[in-house]
Amino acid sequence: MPGTPPWGRPLAALWQRFFGQLIDGAVAFGLAIAVAFLPPFHNIIASYLAFVAYVLFADGLPGGQSLGKKALGVEVIDARTGRPCNYGQSFLRNLLLMILGPIDWLFILGERHQRLGDRAADTIVVVSAPRGWQATGWDAPGTTAWTPPVPPPPGTTGWTPPVPPPPGTPAWTAPVPPPSPAIAPPPEFDPNENPLAPNPGGAECRPSPKSPSDMS
């Protein structure tokens, strides 16, 4: 694997960057030819401007990927934040390439594969991250680095069906609630137990007066 920056993103290989540059050069040349034959232009100046515009700003396309880099699975990112390269950084890194030519490429043999344009724009070229993966937290200490996913072994699938229960296992049944306790009927009314209690007929029960013979 090529060199690795501090946060764990693998750097693009030299062959990926070389062939990506060839693809981008072919795209820029084809764009220049197409513009030269468009009815509104028909001049060499518009064709040249189209060529230069693509070379300078192609790395600022979505994801920091020119068409050549996208075809080879690499992208240009900010070396400090990990965010995709913007149009300003793309202009600066590729302007030095157009001015210095092969001299700029000699510095790509360094530890982080940064040519002079990358050092001026503070960018690096890395392997593309999975779709939907964001670089939030790259500059925060203690964060986990991204590693490419490991494919499953041959002949295996990611999902496994549930295992059926062994034969003879009883099926699940709903629990039966316990029986409610029986309610005892109220006791019958007995006026002898409480002479002052009202009787069912509505008349009040009072003790009978004592006779003089009972008092003697």
C-alpha cells in the first residue's frame, strides 16, 4: 500500500496519478477540439481557453475528482481538514504544474507524494472513500481512521436465515391468567345481634319497658 497520512487514508499510487493525468489531458484536448467546432466560436482562442479552464479547475469538481481521477478511484483533498479540494486549491495546484511542467512532478516522489502545486495549495491525493462517508473529525485527535471494508469469504453471504426450533419443541402459547378470587356474599341481617339496628321492615327496634315486678 502507498504511504499513509496521519489519519489513515491511503495515498494514491504513482501510477494512478500518472494515468489520471493522461486521461485529464485527453479530456481537455477533446473539449478544446469540440469548442473549436461549435458555431458560436470557430476560433482558436476559445478552444485554448476551454483547454486551460479544464486543466486548472478540474480537481474542484464534486468530491475533488477530475474525470481522470474519478475513473481511477482517487481524489484530491485538503491536507489539513480532509475536505474535498475546492476550485481555488485546484487552480493553484495545477497552475504550478502548467508553469513548471516536469520539474513540478519531481517532488511527487516525496513521503506524501506532494508535488509543488500540492504543497502550495496544501492538498494531497488519496484513494476515494466509500460513498456517503464524510470527513468530519479527521482533524480531531483520537478519531478512528477509515479502513477499506473487508469482503466476506468466498461462498458466504452477509445475511443468514433464522434457525428453526428442533423437532418436538412446543409452540409458544399465550399465558393463562390466574382465576379471580370468589367474592363472599354479605351476611344476613339479624336484629337480635344489634337491637338498635333498623329492621328490614323499616321500623326501629327498641327494647321493651320493664315491668315493676322485674325491677323488684
